[in-house]
Amino acid sequence: LKNDRRAERYDEFVEKFMELSVVSPLDPKKLATHKTTLKKNIPKYLTCLSDSRIPLTNNQAERSLRHLVLKRKISFGSLTKRTADNLAVLLSVLMSLKQRHQTGFFGEYLRV
């Protein structure tokens, strides 16, 4: 039932996006470009409706980043771009491991 509802919504949105993306000769150039881009990327914009594995909101992603934002706020950010880049990579790896439930990764790595 849920997938049927998503399919209905998908079709509704495709129809609306197709209507919005019609380029008129009177459209300013920037608007025409945006409409063309919209029409070309409709399937990408609606992936959350066509693939039930993708949540309809990004609430979980926002919540998973909250502690990182607080850490940055408490430590007054990063002093250099290099530090910020290193922290971003490290935290990305740690979050990926956490989401995959691979908590013992670093312990196993150190034993090798």
C-alpha cells in the first residue's frame, strides 16, 4: 500500500514538474535554463518517491550531524582549512562505521 501511494505521488509530481518546466519564448534566459534543468532532472529530484529505501525527509541525517555541529560550536570551529578538512574526513569515516555497526574496526586495525 505504501509503495502504491508513493507511485501515485511520483506520477503527480512528474506531471506538475513537467508543467512547470515548459519553456516559453517570453521566459528570461535564466528562467528558461532553470526550466530545462528541471525537466532534465525530474527523476533525480523524485528519487525518494521512486525508491522506498530512501526516506521522504532528511531528519535522520540532520539528527546524526547535530553532535558534530555542537562540537564545532563548542570548539569555536577549526583554526585552519586543513584541520577542518581532516576533521570532516575522519568524522565521515566514523559515522559510516557507526551506521554499518562496525564499532570494533579501529581495535581490529590496531591489532594488525
